[in-house]
Amino acid sequence: MNKKKKPFLGMPAPLGYVPGLGRGEQREKEEIEKYRMERPKIQQQFSDLKRKLAEVTEEEWLSIPEVGDARNKRQRNPRYEKLTPVPDSFFAKHLQTGENHTSVDPRQTQFGGLNTPYPGGLNTPYPGGMTPGLMTPGTGELDMRKIGQARNTLMDMRLSQVSDSVSGQTVVDPKGYLTDLNSMIPTHGGDINDIKKARLLLKSVRETNPHHPPAWIASARLEEVTGKLQVARNLIMKGTEMCPKSEDVWLEAARLQPGDTAKAVVAQAVRHLPQSVRIYIRAAELETDIRAKKRVLRKALEHVPNSVRLWKAAVELEEPEDARIMLSRAVECCPTSVELWLALARLETYENARKVLNKARENIPTDRHIWITAAKLEEANGNTQMVEKIIDRAITSLRANGVEINREQWIQDAEECDRAGSVATCQAVMRAVIGIGIEEEDRKHTWMEDADSCVAHNALECARAIYAYALQVFPSKKSVWLRAAYFEKNHGTRESLEALLQRAVAHCPKAEVLWLMGAKSKWLAGDVPAARSILALAFQANPNSEEIWLAAVKLESENDEYERARRLLAKARSSAPTARVFMKSVKLEWVQDNIRAAQDLCEEALRHYEDFPKLWMMKGQIEEQKEMMEKAREAYNQGLKKCPHSTPLWLLLSRLEEKIGQLTRARAILEKSRLKNPKNPGLWLESVRLEYRAGLKNIANTLMAKALQECPNSGILWSEAIFLEARPQRRTKSVDALKKCEHDPHVLLAVAKLFWSQRKITKAREWFHRTVKIDSDLGDAWAFFYKFELQHGTEEQQEEVRKRCESAEPRHGELWCAVSKDIANWQKKIGDILRLVAGRIKNTF
């Protein structure tokens, strides 16, 4: 042999070898970019590794022979660093990479000596990143004097990774560089110790059981975490030699290798594992050209023709016509794959699709999706009369094949059909399964819950089908008709609502609310004669109904037919006299400015209904309007003798005294009212506000404290208490309020106003939404919400709030009632009242 000739010349290059590696710049750039992309994941793995290396006891660590030898050397030479424990749980995390692998207990392994020579011989180059001389010869221990050199090496490597070559210059972020560098360089000896110990343990496992794939994978990942990518590649390639039948090892090797080398690794893996679907999928992923991907997958299907995953991946790359041909072959190779059959049916013509689905049912008689797809196919082609038959046959056939009909699964399938636009199919499925497994006494409750669930999932046709089925079973149940009517009102059309209500009153003629909903729908549509006709029919079915009389009066008065309304009220007072009928009669004359007639009617009403507080309130308010304060006081006092528990009467009397300057008398009236009506938040609130309006803020705060002691769960008191505080203390008070009244709409509204005052627009809008969702009947919440959107929202947001308010038709709220019940606003509609209340709000809170 020629001494000058190198022994490796003429030999084949090892797998993974790239000519010019270490000199070429392009390869370095690719590795730097790959490392830069994977750095966060590597840092996380390194942090997890550090944390887990602190869980093993000192005794377990010292039981390892090599550690014991190192300890003896350390005792003889104090310059060696102190070792810290290493967790045996490390293996449970880092050696277990697949379900079929078993972890290795480090306490059951035999370790090789530390002086084992490097496997490749003396001429093998050091792995990437390793510094010659860093390890003390023969000990496996780190020489602390070499740590400075290691730091410089790491800094040089990191500098290359964060730099970029532009016109021959190196561009580095001067601010982010040092911070980024510190995240990679060990800040104390413990990090290096952790890496060293993990490397020592993994080496022992590999030597003890070299055919255990997780050991090689964990070793490679450890080196990857520490930034030694080439060492990781060398280790995993050695792992492929020792474990050539392990999918995980080959896939890890392909992941660690760069582009072309990864392809070579996968090609070698295929030779060892020609039936591995995962390796074929990885091979296709490595290809960037679509045609190359197709070639790989078609070659894979030659070896593994029964893999559904490979067929699906191959079909996704094809055009529709080629995909149809490929799927025809796929269902022959995988006849039990429902997905492939259904995909083929979707690509076929109507007639061929029917044949495909029939074959699918023959091969897979236990799958419901094939039947549902067949029903959807018929519906899509206008053959809706077949849909019901197919679903019924599906239930029968599946039961005959031993399949249990899972009601919840079928309902989910119906909801998916609804979202896909297959209305007839979803309704047929609902009708077929809605009664399965339900006890007779639970049917109504369960079906109403099912309908609510469908509405929540935006499956409106499913909910409509449930209501239709329930109404067939319970045709005389007023509550079911009412739920169905409200559903149509919120989610249907006016025509669908009126058609449903027409059927409803035929089955439940005594249900006044159904008649009234029908009349109101006609009135809102501008068809007043039709609304009158409905009310006339309602009178025939319910001749003495107060609600229907008052609805007829409202219909006429709001359409400026006051004479009609007056005649209706006269008839009502003679045939069905009630306190409310008299009250509406008084109000009608009052709004027409017929004060004398209103007073006469009020006196007549009080002779019959002296315990009805609203009549006393109206009598006193009429006197106040005439500025007859003494008569107003007398009316309120007489009313309180008959109705001592009427909070509004107490408030009217107190405010009357306050208005004429009798603050002491007003205060006394409120104290008396609280004695007669203990734990009444409304009376306490008025007492606090009385003192606040008088400028006595200290007394107001004292009263509020007493009020919260007596009524600790009153949301309206807590909402007032928040804004009695100075601005810095309001946040704390709002937290206390939410603890006591988490779901009270007044507290939620106060929090929304608090965020509004702090200019936190997004949070304020969020809390306004919460408020109106909790209680849509609180008009004040809608008014504040609308005012907020007028100042900070878009026109679309303002319109949305207005429409939602009109749909909710609120009836309560302090500000809302003050405006809506004002005689001047007798004929105002919801939208008009919303604007009036919002106009009165001054956001100076």
C-alpha cells in the first residue's frame, strides 16, 4: 500500500456525508435557518430536561458505578464541581416515544466504562460543537479551566446563527443579540452538569440495550437541544443501523437531516420497512414538486394497497376526474372505508352515485353515514319523497344488523345536514330518532331541551322539526304552542309565525296569549283590519277576558281611534269590570286632557277597588298636575292607609314633600315607610338619594352602609354604592358588588358604566352585552347601551342595539318607566322611547 495514499480513498461515502461540509456557505445557511425556526422548541425541551434532572435522590445517583468513581476523584481533588441529582423520571419522559415502546429503568442497567474509546476510531473527527481537551482524560469529568473556551465557542456559533450575510457584511441585531445569546449559554455550572449527566445515562442505556429505539431517539434529541445538531445526526444514524426495523428511529433521522439527505434516509428506510405507511407519507412530504409527491404515493400504494391514509393522501393531489378513477380503485382495495365510498359518491353522477352507495351499504351494512348520504343525494336531486323512506329503512336495517341507534349521534348528524342545507334530510332524521329511548312522561321536557340545544347550535330547521313533532304528539298543550310561536317570532318569518298561530288558536282557543300574538303580528305588519278580526274571534272564544279587552283598546288608541277605544272601554266596564279596565279608562281620558272625566272615573273606580294602588297614584298625580299639592298629599295619604306596602305610593308622597321644600317631612315619610316595609331596597335607595340631593353626602354614605347591612344581596343598592364612592375606590367597590350579586343586571350595568367612565371602550361594550343578555327586560340597560354606542360605536352597532331592544320590548327600569309611563309618551313606540331615555342620560358618572 502506498503510504501517501489515504486509506479511505476509493471507499463509498457514508450516509449523510456531504462534500464540502464545513467549507460551503449554502449548507451552513440552511442549517442556521432550520435551527432558528426550531429554537423555541429546543429551548423548551432543554428547560424540561433541566427541571427533570432534579428529582432523583442522592443514593440513586451514587449507585451508578461511574458516578461513584467520579465522587472518589472529587474527594481527592476538590477542584471538581459538585454533582446534582439526576431524575430517574427522565427516562419516562425522553425514552418513551411510542405506544409500543417500553421505558428503561436506569437503576436496572449495567453501565460501561467511561474510558470506552470513541466508536469511530482515533481518526474520527469530533462531533460538531465539541471542543478537544474539554474533558479531562480518563475521567469523563469537565475541566473547569476549559469552560471559558467553551463559552467562546458557543458565542461564535450563536453569532453565526443570528447573523445574515448581506453584501459581504455581517448584520446582527445589537439589542436582541446579547439577550438571545444569554438564553443559550449556561449561566452557571449546573446546566453543563445536567447535560453531562443526561448524556452519561443515555450512553449507558445505549450500550446496555443497543436495539432499544427510544434510547437512540432520546440521545439525538438531547444533542439537538444543546445545539449539537451534527452529533445528533450521527447518533440517530447509528440508531438506524442498530434498529433498522423501527419506524420512529427512521422518522427521527429524516427529521434531523436536511433536505436531500433526508430523502436518502427515507429511501433507505423504505428498503427496511416496505410496509410502513408513516415512512411513505414522510417521503411524500419531503418532496416539493406535486408530480414527485404523486410518484411517491403511487409507489407506496403498490406496496401497501390497503392503506386508507395513503389513498386519501394520493386522491387529494389529483384533479376531480383522476380522483374519481383513483377512488374507484381505492374502494376495491379498502372496501370497509366509509370515507372513500362517500368521496367517490360525491364525484359521481346521480345515477352512478346511487350505485356506489348501494355497493357501500352491501360492504358496510352497519354504518349510518352511508344511509344519510343517500338521503341527501335524493334531496339534492329533487327526489324529496324518497328521503323519509331512506331514513326509515336505515333505522330498520341498522337494527337488523345489531347496531344500537344512538339518539345523540343521529341528532348531531341532523344538525350537520341542517348546516349543509339538506333541510328535508335533517327533518326526516329528527322525526325518526326524536322519540327513541325517551320515557313517556319525559317526552315534552326532553324535546323542549333538544329544541333549545339545536337553536344554540344554529340548527334552526332541526329545532323546527322538533317543535312540529311535539305539536303532533301534544296538540292541546298551550306551552308547546307558545314555545313554537316564540321560536318562529325570533327565527322565522312573519308568515310562518302567523300560520303557526292560526293552527294554535284552533287547538287552544282559550289561550289568550296566542290570540294576542296573532293580532299583534298583523298590527305590526300594518294590517289593522286583520288584527281587529283576530281580536273579534278572540272575544267569541273568551267573552270576558280582560287581556283581550285591553288589547283591543290599545290597538284602537295607538291608531288614533280614540272613540273606538272609549266605546270598547265602556263595554268592558259593563261586561268585564276590573281595576285594570278602570285604570285604562282613566288614562285614556287623561291623555285626551279630559281631566274632569278622568277624575270622575278615578273616583268611581276607587269606590270599587280601593285597594288598587295605581288608582290612588293616578288620582294624586292628576292633582299634582293641577298644582293642587294639598289634595295630592291627601290622595297619597289615603292610598297609603289602604295600601301600606305600595313602594311607589311612599315614593310619590316623599317626592311631593321634597318638591315643596319639606325635606324633614320627606325624610320622616321614608323612615316610616322603612319601618312598615323592612328590607325594602327601593325605600332605602330613595332615602340615600334624598340626602345626596340635599348635599349631605356623609349622611348618604352612612345610610347606604345601613342599607347594605339590611339588604346585602340587593343589586340596585350595590350599583348605587359604586358611584357614591370617590373615583379611586369605585373599582374596589365594584369587585365587592360582583361578589355579592354576580348575576344581577343592575350591578353588571354599573360595571359597564364604570368602564365607560374610564374610557375602556371594549370592556364597557362587553359588559353591556352581558347585562342585556342577563335581563333583556331592563329598559335602562338598553338605554345606556344605546347612548354608549351613539358616542363610541358605528352606525351598524347603534342599529343593532336598537333592533335588539325593539325585539326584547323592555318594560322595566327606573329611567325607562319614568319616560314610557309619562302621559306625553302614551303613543310612543319602543324605538322612540329608547331614543328619549338615551337623550336624558348624561354620562357624568
